[in-house]
Amino acid sequence: MDLRQALQAADIYRAAAADALAARLAERPIDQEQRAAHGFAWVATTVAALDAVLAWCAAGQDANPLDAKIAMLAFAEGIGQLVGGMPMGQNEMFRPADLGIGAAARTLANTCGDLLDIDHAATRAEVAAALADGHWPSETLHDADLDAIRDQFRRFTDAEILPHAHGWHLANELIPDATVRAMADLGTFGVCIPEAFGGLGLSKLVMCIVTEELSRGWIGAGSLGTRSEIAGELIAMGGTDAQKAEWLPRIASGAVLPTAVFTEPDVGSDLGSLQTRARRGTDGAWVIDGAKTWITHAARSDLMTLLARTLHDAKGYAGLSMLLVPKPRGTESDAFPADGMTGSEIEVLGYRGMREYALQFDAMTAPADALLGGEEGQGFKQLMRTFEGARIQTAARAVGVARRSFELGLDYALARKQFGKAIVHFPRVADKLAMSLVDFVTARELSYAAARAKDSGKRCDIEAGMAKLLAARAAWSNADASLQIHGGNGYALEYEISRVLCDARILNIFEGAAEIQAQVIARGLIERRN
């Protein structure tokens, strides 16, 4: 079947799902229709992903025969899920009946019968055989500069991150200062900061490439740039001229390592309920009291972008302001030397290298000019403007993890022999590898599409949410499949896949949990945003 025709049919199905959800939401609020709304979000995300895969395949102009096979498998699986049921979680399946679109699903199945009625086992086997022979699908971005950036960061990751990451993880060590400096020298922390302030002034697509390659080595390495991305965008978009001049060059150079201080105990995604307070002292400085939790890289950071309630009589988001709070960098012997600030480490399964902390503020002071943009009550709006870039960057982290999971599974399947042959030749192992590759490529191309949308200047919270939603699932499913290929060895701490599985699990939670992403997508599409 012509995949373009299949995409058109899938888009018609998506439109039917949108109409059905809109009719429901005319009668009931979205929070009472979460299953239907979130299922629609997965439908729309799947169709967008198929669109991205088809564009990728077409751009290659048949130069690599593996591309067409991957596209075929992506469409067969994607449309099969649209028709039969989509996994929203490990034990949650969205089916057409949940939205009353069974007739539309049957129409899609009939239209795509040539695709759905085929046994694709031979195609999966061909993909696995090509992988065993050292072949790889196209990854060029058809731009020499972009391809050169990928190559540069891949070489760095292979030499400086991959050989050490698992040891760092097992010892719960911070990424060494020397490695952080080397990343800074490559421009990691200033990719999107304007050249006028010492950054590279490059696109979100470049940010995706850099993040993906570093995260392939270790999610901690890719995530080091997340805090600089958030702080840089906050200051570049909302800071005063003086704040931009003071902070952006130092963030871009890596001299200042920022940390995002937003989440509080018992608050999670409900930022309107934040209780940390900041008030003006007699000397004009800000005085901060409260508690924050799940603060990544808090000890070694030099600058906190801290969301606090400064308009104490205002309710919800209206009372929140963003403060730029400098702090001394901690050491192993004294993690939090700042007056009025204490912290304790939260021990975690994975996502190490920067460490997680619960923080307490007891009359900690910040300079009088710490208020971002010099205007109170704008903190939530300022933060929301960074969510698109942060979620695209998180999708790129997930893509890197998905790729590393696949690489580890493939390497093990080629080396491990059972019953007289490498296990890569057994169909169930080959199937896992083929579909892991499909999921990786699909997530990668949807993430790139979201980055291009952001670079175009349009609002893209929907596209960013889709990229993050799908890539996080791909990272987890690929890690799980790879560990299964490893068998019992994958459960041993000495094997890298044990770490990657733990790292992959967080991606469905931070920067907006999967459920939050689905809500954003569904609401945005029904409201016809973007």
C-alpha cells in the first residue's frame, strides 16, 4: 500500500476522534473525560509520528533500502494500534470504543487492509539481518553543518562519556568537573543562547542533536544541558538587559551551572499551589522561606532559577515570581554552604551524575535585582514560555536513551550464543531489535519535527508534548526489550542495560508526566491551538 494513502486515512480517523471528543467535552469537563481525551492525544501523536517518518523516508530518496522497511513497519504497527488499541501505559489500553469511534476504526482498517493483512515477519527479519551485517538506517539531516555537529558530539560521547558512565552511576558520583569543562568547551551549555551573549545562537534542532548524542552516552550528560537551556531561555526571553548581560555569557561558557528550583513537596504538577515565599527585606534584598524538592544538581550549581510566591495576597499563579538566586558552589564536605539554605540528597534508582535534593530555605537572601524582568507576578508565565523548549530537549534525551538501549541489545544479541548460534538469529530476539529500531527512528523524527516547529517561531506546545510523550515511551520500551534480550545478565548491576533501564523510567515523569502531556495535547487540539 502507498504509505501516503495510509497517512491520509489515518488523518481522517484522527479527525473523527477529534470530533467525537469535542462532542463529549461540550457536555462534560475534560477532567471527567480523561481516558477519552488522553486516548485521543495518543491517536493524534501516532498520526503525527507517522507523518514525520514518511517525511524522513521520502527525504532519503531511496538511497538506503533499510529506510523503506522501517517506514513500512512503523505504519503497520501505528495503524494497527489505531485500529485495535493503543497502549497509554503498562495496563491502560485506549480502544476505539472508548471514544465511540468504532465505525471510523473499521473504515481505517478496511482502507489500510493491504497493510494490516500482511504478515510482516519477513520484513522484521530482513531489518534484523541488515543490522547484524552492520547496516544502519539513514540519519543524515541533509545539511553538512548539522551532520558535522552530530559527528563531533558522537565522537566526544564515545571517548569521554560511554567508557565511564556506568562506573559513575554505580558509585553515584557527580559527572567530573573535567568532563563538564570539556562539554562547555564544545559549546554544550550555550547552544541556543544568542551569540551577542557568548552563546552559539543555534537552533532547537541543533539542541536536539547535541542532547541526543550526549544522552546516548548517559542521560546525566544530556541532562546537564537541560538546566542551562531552561535558565538561558528564561533570562533571554524575560530578563532585563542587566540580567542578560550578567548571566547569559557565564551560563553559555559553563562558568555558571544553573539549577531549576520549582517543585515542592505535595505539589508536583500543580504549580499554582506553590508555598515558598519571598519578601523584600529592609535593605531591599529578597528573603526566601520554604521548601523545594526534586532539585537536580542543586549542590554543584551556582545559580538557582527559583519560583516563589511574592504577591502573598494573590491566589494561584498570579502571585508567583521568578528569582535569579546566586549561591556558592557546594563541595563533597559541604554541599550547601549558603546561609539560610540546607539540603539533603534524595537517593534514586537512576538519573544520576547530578544528584537530586530536597531543599529548605530559612531566610535565605537574594539580591534586590534578582526578580526576573523586574516585575512581580510573571513567574508562571515566564516559566510556561520555556516549557516547549524543555520538553523538546527532554524528548531528545529520551531518543538518546532509546538508541543506547537498542545498541546494547543488538551488541549482546550478536555476541551471545545459545543452541549453537547467536541469539540475534532467533525470531523473537530479531523482532525485538527490529521494532526497537522502528520506535527509535519514529521518536527521533517526531522530536526533530517539534524542534523545527519551535525554530519556525510558532507556538508548539502540542508538538513538544507529542515528542516528549512518544519518545519517553520509546526509551522505556526499548530499555525493557534490551534487558529481556540480555536475560538474567541484564538484571546484574555490572551490565550497562541495568542502568539504562533505570534511567529510562524517569522520562515518563519529569518535565511533565505522560498524563500531563496527553492533557496538553488533547486540550490544545480541541481548542485548535498552534
